Amino acid sequence: MADLIALLSPVGVSERVLRTAVFRMSRDGWLETSRVGRQAVYRVTHEGWRLIEPGCRQFYTAPATGWDGQWTLIMFDNHSLSTEQKRSVARTLSWRGFGMVSSNVFAHPGIDVVLTRQILNETGLASAAISLRAETQDIAESASLRDMVASTWNLASLQQQYLQKLALFEPLLSIDLASECTPDLAFALRMLLMHGFKQVVLRDPGLPAQLLPVDWPGHRAREVIRQLYWQLVPLSEPFIAQHLRPCPADGRLEADTKTGNSELAVWFFKRLGGPDVAKRAGEA
């Protein structure tokens, strides 16, 4: 807890707020505590990771460059669902990027089968649903398809939110952050950048470029996030290393760390397309 308090102080998270948040996350099954000597070690539970991981992947994974015109459709039996169940399903599927085409039909441009099944299980109403795959025949010419997309997903609101975040963060690209930032300030900027854009990106269904306006600000936002993030990572890591001490010896925790470190390291350096995506593009 002392580590977390020190780590989050530059972004204005008070000790009282942090303790309350950790208590609630523990109570709700997101965190678990183990005693190592006199210390309490907090770790994310398997259930916590199951809930957190999809959002992390959505935010940090670079968007696909192409689209094959494939759609995933989920259809619910309207007669077997209550009004509250319909609202709950709509909230869950909207959070995962599905658009509501009609009261009982939801669409997503290409989400895979395994994840679709997981999402249906999360709704608790998988027995009342069927999932289908469909294909768009005329991606380039279909004005009606773009009209359907614009009415199904609130792109106007999303566009405005992207523009607001760009106005706030894009000016940082003109600043020499390496010479201006101390490690704690770099960490604070990194946290604010991630938190600020996550509020928008996690509401973005990730529609392929063929279905979006040509000047879609989400594309520029992704590039701004990537450039700033990979400038701030090396500047802020000393502050993180200073305040996140190595975990005390614990067989279970140590085993989990060893099995996951290699995979996590590879994934970390692919975040947002990776730190050298611009260099690779230039070389190509």
C-alpha cells in the first residue's frame, strides 16, 4: 500500500481515496491479499484479469490495417428477455464494441468467435442468443452501409471527444519532454495521457477505416498517443522503479511472475504499435 501511495501521489490520488479503492476492489474480487512476513502483498485475481484484459487489449493493440467485410451478429430471443435484461445486454455489448442494429440484433465488424462466446457468457444470457457470421458484398460502393454505421454507432459524439483530447494532449508533441520532465512529472503525464484517451478509446467500437469518415480524428489520436507514450515510458520508468519494490519472496507469486514475464515483455513493446513504428515505416 505504501508503494501505491507514493507512486500515485504525482497524479493527485490521496491516500484515503486509494485505500478506499483498494478495499472495494478486494471486496469485489478484483484483488487478493497475501501476507509475506509483516507485509501485505496485493495482486490482481484471475477474475480481475479476465475483466481487465479485454480493455487493455482494445486500448493498447494497434488497429488492423484492413478489413475483409466480415461481420459478427448476435441475435437474442426478444420473447425470453425482460426489459431490464435487454438494457443489461445492450450495455455489455456496447462496451465491447457491438452496435445495436435493432432491439435484439447486435453487430461487430469481425470480432472472433472465441471472444464472442466469452462476451455472451458475460451477459449471462448465452442460452437466449445465437451468433452468426455475415459478409458485406460491396464495401466500397455501399452508401447505405455507411449510413447504417453512422446511425448504429454514435460517431458524431465520439469524434467530438477525440477532438477535445487532441486539443489537450497534441501540443505536448512540440515540447522537448526529455529536457523538461523530471521522472515524477513524466509519470504523471503518462498516467494522464492514458487515462484521458482511454475514456474515449474504450468507447470506440474500432470500426475499420472503410466504414469511417476520411478525416476520422481517431486515427490522429492513436498516433499522438503512440508518440507521447513512447517518449514518456523511458522518462517515467525510473520513478516507477523507485516506488514499486520487488515483491517479497512468495512461492506462488514467484511462479506466476516467471511464467508470465516473457510473454508480457513481448506484448509491452508492441503496445500502440511499438516505439519504433515510425522508423520502420520510413525504412520500408
